[in-house]
Amino acid sequence: MRIERNLWLISVLLLAVAYPSRAQDTVTIPKSRLEELQRAEEELKKLKAEEAKPRRPAEPEIQKEQAEPVTRRAPEPKVMRVSPQMATLPALKTEETIDAIDLVNHYRADAAAADRRYLKKKFLVRGRIAAFEKRLFVREYRIIFRTEDQDIRLMCTVFPPEDYKAVFKSHNGSELTGLMPDESRVPLAKIGDTVVVAGDCHGLRDNIVVMTGCGLRSVHPQVVSKQGQ
């Protein structure tokens, strides 16, 4: 539309400039007017040439403001613990500390060999708490350890000291609290804490490595960095 409008305007200009010169052949055209006429003719030729070119299909309008692409950090590769092979380990000692992940990995790799090493033996287990279980009207509670195998869990049944009247879950189940005789409350452990538990191993039952008669030996609170908050 713009080219056609320009063609029409130039044509009118050419007619306006050329008509008086054609009507009076003896009239001398001023040089400035002649140059104006020549410029108009050149402009007309350019516009006609441009009009003759094939037109490109209209491109969709691109939004001026586009959202910046979101840069996503690739998830960090999970570091899996490589447990030592049972055949390379010396005989289990009394009060020896076993990592919870190693205990579960040994039962997953070879339950029969793990029974020969751990079944009906008392030792210490060290690991991070994944969850608590507490039934009503019983003193003992259960600690479920965090492991790398979601199909097999490690669960320890722990008896609290006689000093406590009761033990219950608090803070929406994320913390275990003891009730003293004077009704004061003492926090025992929280999910994410690293604890050491002593008990007897009863082997693998329904994908759960069971330890009973346990006692809580130590609690190391989880340290949360500012970046992880």
C-alpha cells in the first residue's frame, strides 16, 4: 500500500511538472525544475522496480519483550556409598560399629551371608534418622534409618531409659520427645540427626532388617547450612 501511494504521488508530480512544458513548447524550463523532474522520474523507476519484485510472506510479529530463558542447575550426581564385601571383613567384634547403609547393602547383596555375620549378634549401628514410629501404650519406639536402598529398610526398636515417664513424637512427627516425672519435656532426637544405637540383629523380615532390644547411645544433631535452607 505504501509503494502504491508513493507511485500515485510521484505520477501526479510528474504530470504537474510536465504539463506546462508540453502545453507551451517554446517555454524554457528552469534548470531547477528540470532537475526536479529528473529526480521524480528516477524515483518513479525505483518504485516500479521495487513493485515488480516478488513479495515475501508476512512474518508473524515477534513480541518485543520476551522472558529470559530460565537457567536450571543440573542435579548433582548422587554419591553412592560403596560397602565393603563381607568376605573381606574380619570377624564381627562385640560393640563394633556398623554403618546402617553397609548393613542394608550386605543383606541386599547376600541375605544368607549377612545372617552368618550379623544374626543374633549384638553390635552398634550408626546412621541418619529417616523416620520415627511410636505405638500407643508402649514405652519402646522405633527408629527407621536412612539408607540408599528404598526397597530394604533398617528398623531398630529402642527402649527409653527408666527416667522417662513416656516418649512421644512431636513437631508433626519430626522430633522425638521424652516426658520426665516432673512433666518437663526433653528432646531426644530429630529426623536427620545421626545416631548410634546398640542392639541385637534379627535378620531380614519382609524387606526390613530388624534390630531389637536397642538403646540409644549418642545423638549428633544435623547441621543445616545456609545454602540448604
